[in-house]
Amino acid sequence: MNKTIATITAACIGGLLATPLAASTPEEDREVWNDYFQQRFPQVERSDFVNGVYAIDPVGRENWEAIEEFPPYETSISNGEEMWNTPFANGKTYKDCFPDGPAIEGKYPYWDKDKGMVMTLPLAINECREANGEEPLKYAKGPIADLLSYIAYQSRGQVIDVKIPADDPRALEAYEKGKHFFFARRGQLNFSCANCHVGNSGNRLRTEILSPALGHTTHFPVYRSKWGEMGTLHRRYEGCNKQVRAKPFEPQSEEYRDLEYFMSYMNNGLELNGPGARK
């Protein structure tokens, strides 16, 4: 296994997946992924990676835990609850689309065989709205982040269990596209997601400690002090692309949905703990 971990590390630094990893199955990828982070941060329990950088930064964790006593996302949860319960113009509510109630985040993302695409929770929310004659919500911030905050709060403790159906090769293709996106270099700075969040995870970039990629999708949406408001996972993807001076894709683009599919699969077995607060 050490040789395989060396392969993924070299792939992260090089920005492209090496052939042995590229030819592996998703579950083999996940095993290597987990082993890599557990060996890089042996003091961290796997379950604690859901706390992002605060799993590896004791000083930052103290400040974060103090913030969590009066979390800045409480208003967003309340706003989202009101949205969930407020009828549409036709008298129906979100529950007519999601009869199991708001604790549904653990079901997403998933491969939608009929549509031939990765279905995310924000997409499903807007499908519900449009089916009921409502305008779709913008995907980066605002009301969508409020509604997602409420759903995430209700879904806390659910275990991520993303499936890649064996009977539809398009699902595996979407996973592979997401994996390639994660490891591919882009932008004027020629960085990949992996450069920061795998190969350099735990290192400092100016004043920031780079968070490990394991657990990244578990705690969104988040309130970021930098934003001064709530934002979605795809808003964060967009921001990361901008930071490496790459042209970002639109939130809920195929590229970002496939990336979410890959990263969520890598987090299988971890608990959801959103919404969150970050710097």
C-alpha cells in the first residue's frame, strides 16, 4: 500500500493522475485516499475530518468552537425553515416534492439514470420550484443557501453513501471526470485542487493552513468570515478556481457536479455536519 500511496502523492504534486490510480476502481481510489490522509495526519480520527482544517489546527479549533456556541448560520437555518414551510403560489410546499421531509441531504448527490447526469440537492430544489410554477433560485448564495442550511441542519448525522451504479457506464464516466478535474492543473498559477488539499494539506499558504480534502463536502453550506454570509459548495469551487486565476465554471455546471460526485464518494462513511462556519 505504501507504493500506491506514493503514487497518489506524486499524482497530486504532478497535477494529473498517474496510470496505476487512473486504472483503479472507485473503491480502490477511496481506500488509497483514506490511507493517505490517515498516514499524513495520524493524530486525527477519520470521523474528525468532517471539521475541515479544524481537525488539524488546534489553535484555530479553539476559536471555531467558541464561534459555534453562537453560530453565524442560525439566522440562515431559520430563514430556510420558513422557506420550507411557506406554500408556493399553487398551495403546495417543498414537502410535496420531498415527502420524506427536510432531512434529505444524505441522498445527494446521486446518479440519475433517466437524466444521464449527477443530480445534486440544489438542482432538485430548483426542479421542485419550477414544477410548481416558481422561479429557480441562484445557486451560489442567498435563499438557496438558507434553504440548504435548514436541510443540512436537519440532516446532521446522516452518513454519506454515494453510489456509482455498475449498470450504467455513464455514472463511472462522471466519477472519472470529477476525479480528473480534482487532479488537473488549471489557471495562470497552474494549480490543481490536489496541490493544495492533498499534497500540501496541513501546510501554510500565507496565513492560512490548507485543509485536507477528506471531509470537504460534509459541512456545506458554510458561513465564511471572508464572505460575511452563507455560501454553497459550488460557490467555494468557483472561488478556488478564481484563486488560481482560472476561469470558473457556473455553479451547478456539469464540471462542478461531477467534481462533487467524486469528492462525495471519497467521503463515504463520514457523517454530515452542516451548515458550518469557516474563516
